[in-house]
Amino acid sequence: MYTKDGESYFIVDAHIALWDARPENLRNEHGKQFIDCFYDYHRNLSPESETWSYEDYLYQGGDRLMKDLFEDGYVDHAIFQPAALTEFYERGFGQTEEAFGLAQAHPDKLTYNHNFDPRYGEQGLDQLRADHERMGFTGVKLYTAEWHGESRGWKLDDPWAYKYFEECRALGITNVHVHKGPTIRPLDRDAFDVADVDHAATDFTDLNFVVEHVGLPRLEDFCWIATQEPNVYGGLAVAMPFMHTRPRYFAQIIGELLYWIGEDRIFFSSDYALWTPRWLVEAFVDFQIPEDMTEYAPITLEQKKKILGLNAAKMYGIDVPAELQLPDAGPTETGPRDPSAADLASV
């Protein structure tokens, strides 16, 4: 919990990971290219006081994660969003078993989401069923630009992807997080295009599609899709640190999101360990759209509380202490959100 000026905020970090990019886990040069690109994002968008050494960045481990998030970072609950990248890393990039073990040990603090790749066909479906039976997750993180053999990406509206979504529906996996944002070397930019979100969200209205990184640099495309698809949400991972380096750019991002989709469908995310949540939480609570950017309304206290944690808590059924709920908050809902009159009026 974070408290400032007499106001307390329930913090849900909706996008975190444990990764291992140490030399002994690299499968090829692409693994080093990937983590080097990550580190460039971290180094160039972080305050100097929050910048890690390159060696620290390669692997954090569970103990440091717990400290960075829950002791130092004000986080009340966090959600793992792992990426496999098995073409680049011997044991995979995201450390599935370590993350799942932490979530089992700290169910009050951590939620484990899994991943799948529809290019594995029937074998992958069998693995998804087996993993779900063992882990019981309700969400997945998808990386549509991930390489697989000769393939350098896939789309959410591919026929095999639809078979996996149908299986998600059957298993009760309702939350689909999709990386649709800045490219990472050596992955291909076009494989992260947001257009396929439109198809999948229309055809699977009983699933929630959380577009991580709000489609950057395709923010306008994302906003138009999310406006018409009420089961599409925006995750602020990677967007958040622009508060430090490009505050007017961040003001444009958050201003457009609030105008088009409203405060109920935006999630705070640190993208740990790309960044640590402490300074991002502090900066967002203090952040306000510059007065001369008159096309955007000021961000309200209620909007900040929803974005920082209440929205994700509602989607995932995370208990929020009564004193941290908004006065008009209804019962927790875990299914896809229905369009409201406000949504329709904004179109």
C-alpha cells in the first residue's frame, strides 16, 4: 500500500517477470541481443538512482523480487506474465517453475499466469491442459513475435490460435495478456501489430484481452479497437517510465486512453524487472497532465486509484481491504466487462 497526503492506494502490479539471461542460459546470439535491448530500455528510461548494473539485470531471483515489489515497492499484489523465448534461451527466458513456486508460497501477494504458443498444435494443447491441471491459472501471456523454427511470429486470429482460445474458454482461463508494444531485438516489429486483437476480441467476447504496452507505438490503433471492443484492456507496462524522460508524451498516452476507453480498463504495470515499481508508483501519484495540454482533462484521484490497482483487482478477484475501496465500488467481478452507457456515449 502506498500513502501520500492522507490518501492510500491499493497497488496491483499487473505485469512482472522472473527471467534468466545469464551467459550459461543463452542458446545463441539472439538471447544476448534480447536482454541487451531490455537493458537499453531500462538504462535510457530510468532515473539514475534507479538504474541497475548490467550484471544485476541478467537475473534477479525470487528473494530480490519479493523485496523490490513488496518491501520497497508499495505493491500489494503482482501478476506474473512470463515469456518463454525457448529459441533464444536454453531453459527459457521467463522462469516458469520459480515464478509458480513463489506464487504458491505467497498466494496473497502473487498470481501466476502461464503462456502458450499455438504453433505447437495438438501437442501444445495437451501441454496447456496438463499445465492448467497442475497450476490452476486463470490468465496467460502471449508473445506473438516469438520465433519458432522458421516462423518469426503468429497472429491471434490464426486458426490454431482460435483452437487454443476455445480451450482457454473450456478451462476457465479468461484473461489473455498480449504483448502488443515496442519491438525487442531481434524480434520483428510487425509481429506485434495490434490489428489481430480486433478479430479475437470480437469472436471471443467471454475472454478479456489485456493489450500490454497499450500497442505502442500504435496507440491510436489500439484506442480505436478498444473503444469498440469492451473486453479489451490496456496495460501500461513500458509506457509508465516515460513519466521521467518524456512527461508530455506520457501525458498524451494517458490522456488518450482516458478519453477513449476510460479509467476502468487501464492497468498499472512496472514490467519488473525492466523497472522497479517504487518510483513509478510515486511518480504516477504525483503526475498531472500539463495545464497547456487542454485537450485532456486532469487526472482525478479516483482514476489514479483505479489504474494503480483496483481495476486489476476486480478482473482477478483480488481482495481489497474495505478502507482502500472506492465508496461506490460494487462486488468483485472476474468475468469480461460489459459495455456501459458511458462506453457507448464515447463512440
